[in-house]
Amino acid sequence: MGLTPEIIAGMQQLALEQQRLLGPRAPWHVGDVAWGLRQHDGRELEWTFRLWRDSADRVVAWSWLKGDRGLLEYDLHPEHRHLLDEVLDEPDAKEAVAFEDDEEARAVLARHGFTKPGRAIHFNHREVPDAPIPPPLPDGFRYRTVEPEDLPERVAIHRDVWEPSRVTESSYRNVMAEWPYRGSLDCVVEAPDGRFASYVLVWPDDENGVGLFEPVGTRAEFRRRALGAAVCTFGLKRLHEEGMRRAVVGCDTEPACALYGSIGFRRSWTITSYAR
């Protein structure tokens, strides 16, 4: 099944439900879905989606096969974990994921041949009871949020940080048009010459009061000035100002995990990919 607005809505509705039921343990945030699906031009032609619905026509499980690498991502409502065997019945999948401490899910993956551990992503959360105060910036730098006319520079910093990147002005325009993107939560530190030095895109889940940081980056020439921690603190402030009281973020390298730890995030759980 190809990508449609109905598929996006179903995936995001389950993400909202999982946040309500599982809190920091929820495997997906509505922003994960929006960012993952909209950041690339044309990549959706390489993907396959399947949805499972209950008798009330609510999505209770979905799978997302990324054909370019064979990675199978999915989400399962906790009352429908029995569907995991069906979800994993995907001949073209080369990798699938599970919570590192979920022995039941790992056993099901093993039955389907997914036994070789690979990339681990650590998810972290922190409560935001008050609006943090961002630290002072070097002379000439300033905090601000992204406006529509900033599109070229917003794309430029992302491509510099994550080179090689398939994000384009066209695809980021799609991101900006996708719910729940909000320009007032697309946070940057602007350098004296007008370029963006560091950024964090905060995705809101107003229903559950949770903001997701995805992605985060600092241009190489501006690193080692604590701008990453600074812009994330600004992101926490903006998140609080817009009514959310918890933040979540993922990391898969020690420097990134240390950055988030330095501003109050604590590890919630780890998800690992398993190859076959």
C-alpha cells in the first residue's frame, strides 16, 4: 500500500494513543511520523505500508517497510501485541526493531530470523514544569524561530549538518505543511552573518503535553561553543510556553546522548534493530 493522507492520519492517531497509554515508553510521537514521512522527496515510492484496524475501525497496528534498506518499522497497540507475527510476515524485510528489554518481542523477531543486533537508539525524556532560561549567546548571535521566508537557510543548515542528505526545499516545504509542524517551535540560533548556526525542530503533541526534538544539529564551524545545548534549552522554553510539560529525544552516539544529559534528559529505554 502506498502513502496516503489516511495512512498518515492512522499512524499518528495510534501514536497519540500510545503516548496516552505508555507515556515516556511510547515508541512513536506524532512528530516522528510527520518528519519520517515528509523529509524526503520521492522516497515514499520506495515504501510499503500496512494497517490493522479493530472492529471500531481504529488503527491498532501498522508497518512501514523502507524498501531502500529493507528496514521494517512498526507500532502495536499494547492490547494487540498478538499481531506482531503478522507484522513481521514481510518477505522483503531485512531488519526489524524491538525494545531492547522486550524479551517477548525479541523472541517473535527471532522466529522470523531477525537475530543479529545492529543500531541502537536511546530515547530520553525530561519533565518541563517551568520554562527554562536559555544561556547567554556569544556576541552577535541570537535565538529565534523559523519564518516561511527562512526556508532556503533552514534547508541549508540541515544539509550541512547531515551531509549527505536528501532533504530539499521542496521536501522541507512538505514538512512545514504537515501537521503538527509549527514554525514557532522550529528553533534556531542565528549567527551574526544571518546564517543558522544550530537548530532543533520541536514537534508538539498538545493532546498529551509532549514535545519531540527531531532533528537537532549544529554546523561544524560553530561546534564546541555549547550552541547545541543552548538551542535545545531554547526549544524547552518554547515548548513550555506552548503548553507542553514533557520533552522526548532520541540519540545514537555518546556525544549526542551526553548533550541531552547535560540539559536534564534521562534515558527512558533503548530500541535496537535486528537483521536477518
